[in-house]
Amino acid sequence: MLTITYHSHSCFTITSDKVKILTDPFIKGNPLAKIKPSDLKPDLILVSHGHGDHVGDTVEIAKRSKCRVIAPYELIVFLQREGVPADNCHAMHIGGSYNFDFGRIKLTPALHGSAFVSDKGTIYTGNPCGYLITLEGQTIYFAGDTGLSSDMKLTGENNKIKAALLPIGGNFTMDIEDAVKASDLLDCEIAIPMHYNTFDVIKQDPYMLIKALEDGKHRTKGVVVGIEETFILE
């Protein structure tokens, strides 16, 4: 049985019988977060790109839990320099896939930026990505930060996607209208919104996605997972 727990922004815990996967763990500084980084004990962290609200607390969590971290190559190099042990890092890149003991991970394109910006300057961290996560015979698509892309049609044609975790906030990523179109291109069974309401500029009503998908023109069912709520993928 797979479960998906939403921690706000783009941070989820995806759990199977073999692995607990954490995505983009932005907790400190996140006004919507209800937990602390120390509450998270993953086996694996997936990081989609180098922006601070996605790298988030990766280094702290990875060092404490000694979990594996997967990210595009340049971002992995940056995370190692920040203190994530090299032995716990697995670098990948867009289009690449790898069969792990718990399942399969594949990186997909994302239309966005990727650089770590701080008061020390801007550090190049490679290209942004999304992830196809196949566990127990079911595939979850974690889109990362992205705009609508025709690549999503190929992603849907080449993969039987059970659930897609899609940004809806607009401004930096897709909005609700584009997330509906992305659901059609991906031909996914379930669409779960993410990356909204964390900041004023990405305020959205996620139930508008559900409403839009219920007009009889779409195969996809929308599901809102509340913060610290868990959805069971059957």
C-alpha cells in the first residue's frame, strides 16, 4: 500500500512497504509548515531544483537521518559541499532512470530555474527536474516546479501514472488552468495540487482544480490533501 502525506508547499512523504521518500523538504521558514525538520525521518530525499524553498532542510535532515539523497548532478555536488555525505548521494539527470532495491526513479524535464541564492551569492545547481517514482507497481509523478509543457504528453504516453503531484500556484509555476491541461496530457488517474498558498503571490483555492476536473471532460480525479493529512493510493 502506498500513502502520500502532504507537509505543505512541495513537500510530501511517499511511503511504501520498502521505503519512505521525502520530496523538497522546505520546513524552516515555511509559514504553512506544522512540523519541524526533526520530525521527518526519511529513507530517501528527492530534490527537484536548487531554489531555497525546495532544497529547504535537505542538508539537516540528510545528515541526521543518514538517508540517501537523489538530485540532478550539479545539485548533488552543491549538497555535498554543504555537508551531505558523498556516500549517501546518488546523482542523476533528466531522462535518466535507475532501478533501486525499493523501486524505480526517473527524472523528467521541468520548465523552471535552478540556482541557490543566498547572501553569499548565487550558486549554479544545474537544471530543474521532476520525478517519476515507481513503487509496488504504481507510478507517482512529482512534477517539481514547472510550467505547462508538451513533454508531459510523452510522459503520460510512456508511463501509466496513478497520481500526479502538480503545482497550481501560478506566478512561478503552472496555475490551476494549466494544471488541468497537464492532467489531460499526463492521462493520470489522480491529480494532487501542491506549491500554493505558501506566499501571497501563489495564493490559490485548490478546490478549484477539483471542480475543474469534475466537468465531465477529464479522466483525472482531483484530490486535495490537507497539510499533515495522508492519502492512501489504492
